[in-house]
Amino acid sequence: MPERINPGTAEWGTFGFEHLQRYYFAARFCQQKRVADVGCGSGYGSEILSVGGATHVLGVDKDEESIRGARQNVAREGRVDFLSGAIGEASLAMKVKERGVDVVVALEIWEHLGNAEALVDFARAVLPTGCLLVASTPNALQFSRHPQRPIRNELDRKSTRLNSSHVSESRMPSS
């Protein structure tokens, strides 16, 4: 499974609906707010947040190629901008804080970070007191029960990780 799931790819057919639903959920907390969409990838989620009522969205991703694609594909002039940088880089936190944000949205990126606290530290650094972090991460136990989802990546059979791009995964029993 690739690290990124984008519209138009084979993986989008299996996972796209879930990704869209997470962004629609997050959009409810972003109305009339300035938002940082961390791990924005191709920018489809940043556009959802903007259309959903955010006053401005700053899409952030560590992958330059994804940021270039997002700038080309997302046409929300003046309402959505994109910035390249990785969570944990002090310079990124400074740039985001300078732009001013009220909400940090971080969907399906926690499992890709080597330092799980880095996301919370980033949110603390860029958000004023009383503002919001909206985050999600896959539940590996639920993930593995789906018939179209492999128990683990074919190239990573000895690992307990479901996706070789994940540094860590959450396993929470469902009720």
C-alpha cells in the first residue's frame, strides 16, 4: 500500500470514502476559522475544509511533489495556500504560527511520524490557547477486518504493521 492515497488511484476506490468522511467531519470544526491541514498530500482535503466554511486553509506536507500538485489542482485563490515542511521542524512551526491558525487538522498522519508527540508539540506551538487539534489515525484492528484490506503489506510480511509506510499503528479493541 502506498504512503499516500489520492483521488484517481486504485487505492482511492477502497479507502477514498473514509478519507472524505474524515474531512467532512473535521470541516464542522473549521467554519469561520483559519486552518492548518497538516499532511495535506494532494490538497483534496484542504479544498473540502475551505468549501466547508474555513476562512483560510494552509495545507502543509513534507513532500514537495505533493505540494506542487496541490497548488496546481486546488483552485481556491486566496482561501487555500500550501507550504512544504515536516512536523518537528521549528522553522515550519514558526511559518504556520506567523500566518495564524485557529484549528490544526491532522488526518491519517500520526502513524507516519517517528515521534508520536511531535504532532501535539506542533499544535501547541502554532495554536493560541483554547484552539483545536482535530486528528485521526487508523485503528489497526478494525483496518485488518475489512475483506479488501490485507492483514499486512505484502512486502512487509514479518512486520506486525499493516502498512509499511506506518511507523506506528494504534490497536484499539472495538466494542
